[in-house]
Amino acid sequence: MTISIWFNKKKKTMKYRALVTTEENKKFVNSIQEKELDFLPDHNSLIKVKYSSLNYKDALSASGNKGVTRKYPHTPGIDAAGIIEETKSKKFKKGDEVIVTGYDMGMNTAGGFGEFIKVPEEWIIKKPNNFSLSESMAFGTAGLTAGLCLRKLLQHGLKPADGKVFVTGVTGGVGIISLMLFNKLGFEVTAITGKMNEKDLLMDLGADEVIDRNELDVDLLSPLQKPIYSGGIDAVGGKILSNLICSTSQRAAIACCGMVGGLSLDTSIFPFILRGLSLFGIDSAESLLQVKDEVWNNFSSDWKLENIDRNIKDISLDDLPIEIDKILEGKQIGRVRVVYD
Ligand SMILES: NC(=O)c1ccc[n+]([C@@H]2O[C@H](COP(=O)([O-])OP(=O)(O)OC[C@H]3O[C@@H](n4cnc5c(N)ncnc54)[C@H](OP(=O)(O)O)[C@@H]3O)[C@@H](O)[C@H]2O)c1
């Protein structure tokens, strides 16, 4: 790989490479460009990014979704793990290994798809011990979201003895890590997927059964259906979540975080008032820093996934445009990690 960061002695500015999304004739184009550090916003900590990862939200930003990113040109990337290069913070010092996910990074603040980021210290987490930077980006925001969902369900009191749980969008980033975490904690898991050809992989990762999502992607069958699940993590929303809400047992809890299957929910009050269902919404981006910190520390201890690297595709910055198209088409399996020099 070429070394692409250097000081231009004449101008005393530093150059770095980044994926830049530009708007051209109402179309959005992604290219790898050389930028100067001045391109980065004026925040108090400059971080040399060692790893990033690809999330669905990045693909929305990179394809011109104005709900995610208002202004272009822009560098997406809601995840970054790296080393503090320069900081005015009293909490951090040069050389610290850190993780940044969410808040405005990658939305309207240049993100982890560049070799450098500049962010406020309030967004930065010190990497836990017993956990590498590369491991942290195997999780990334998708993993963090799975962890936040799990944390919420455990706080509710959900336990393996309550009965089986489900995971939707299970071959995707949030789903695959949710499955692995549930399995690690001893839950019986139903994996719900559109890719039945990945059944062996899902069983191998800890699913007890695998169901074709098309069975659930139908108009609401009935406001109360056979009680099957004590809880679950949903990354897809729409008709699939609507039907699952009606298939829960007494005092069940569902954490929902995604909408690849649809924005709306068709339900009635019955599962809530007759079965005591709790439906939790999860927003990882704006979660409190101490909550994120707690989940990252769980990943490095009680929730440690020894096999986390198994379904990771490592790519370079130059490979990103192709991988962005794939995630938009729902064709990714597992996680995509961006590795810098
Ligand atoms: N709230 C938050 O903080 C937060 C954080 C991260 C992500 N998210 C959201 O969570 C969702 C999943 O994110 P991700 O990073 O895991 O994305 P991903 O890697 O693209 O995975 C999404 C998975 O959903 C399934 N799927 C795709 N199209 C579908 C459709 N039309 N109907 C039903 N299922 C479909 C596919 O799995 P199968 O083929 O196995 O079904 C796909 O792999 C996205 O909506 C994302 O924006 C939210």
C-alpha cells in the first residue's frame, strides 16, 4: 500500500485520503480523494483512523439520503477506531487508542471513511483493555446497537429460561451480532432471514432454528397470534415486526432499531394490554457516552465474542464504493471492516 499522508512543506498542511460523496446533477458520486486537514471541522481532537466499518446508515449518507446528510461534499463513516494525534482535551493524550461511533460523525461531520477525523472529546471513548482497535470495528455501530438492544432487554429482566427469542435481518450487521450475543448468553434463538441459503452459517453461529422472513412479511394475520417469543431484536421493522409483536408471550420484550423492511407498524393495543408486551426503541448514535462505554466494556469481558472476526470482510478505502452498493441491495453478509495503513 502507498503511504498517502505527508506534509506539504511549502504550505505546512497535511494531506490524507478519504472517500468523498459529491452531488453532481442531482446524482451522488463516491470517489477517493486527497484532502488537506483543513477539510476537517474545527473540533478539539484529531485522530488518526486505523479502522472503520460499513453500516447501512453510511450507505444512506453515501447515496444522498438527506435525512442522514444534509450537505455535500461529505465524507461518511459513523465508526472510527484509531489513535489520538493531537488534542486539547485533558481527558486524552497523544497516542491514546480510542473509539468514536455515532453522534454527528459521518452524518454532517466528516467521518471514518477518511484517514483522519476531528471530533469533540465528548464523542470519544477510550478503548477497553483486553480488546483491540481492530476488534472494536468488527462490532462497530452495528455491534454496539446489538449490544444496546441486549442491554435493554436484560434490564427489562429477560432471561434464557423465559423461552425463545428472535432476531430479524439476521445475516446483516446488527442481526448477526445480536444472534452471537444471544447465543453467548444462553438464549434459544430463532433466526429470521431472507437468505435461507445461509441456514448452515446461522446454525453454526448459534441459531436453534431458521425461518424464512417471507412467511412474516405479509399483512397482519391477526392482532393476537400464537404466543411464541419471549423477546427479540428487530432490525427490519414493517410487516415483519408487526407480525412478531402479535406472536409474543406474556411479559415479552422486543428491542427495535431498524427499518430496512419498512417504516410503518401495523399493530393494535392488544399485545401491550393483554400480554404486557414492552417495545423498546434503540438509538445508538445519541446514546449517552457512559452507556456506550458500558457496552464496549461488556464486549471486552462478559459478552466477549471469541469468534467475532469470523464473518468480517476486511477491505481498503478503495473498495468502499462497491461494498456500499452491496449493503444498499441487502446483499451483505456479516460485517465489513475498513482497514487503513
Ligand atoms: N437505531 C440505531 O441506532 C441503528 C444502528 C444501526 C443500524 N440501524 C438500522 O438497523 C437496520 C440494519 O442495519 P445493518 O447495519 O444491520 O444493515 P445490513 O447489514 O444491511 O443488514 C440488514 C439485513 O436486513 C435484511 N433485509 C434486507 N432487506 C430487507 C427487506 N426488504 N425486508 C426485510 N429484511 C431485509 C437482510 O438480512 P436477511 O437477509 O438475513 O433477512 C439484511 O442483511 C438498518 O435499518 C439500520 O439503519 C439502526
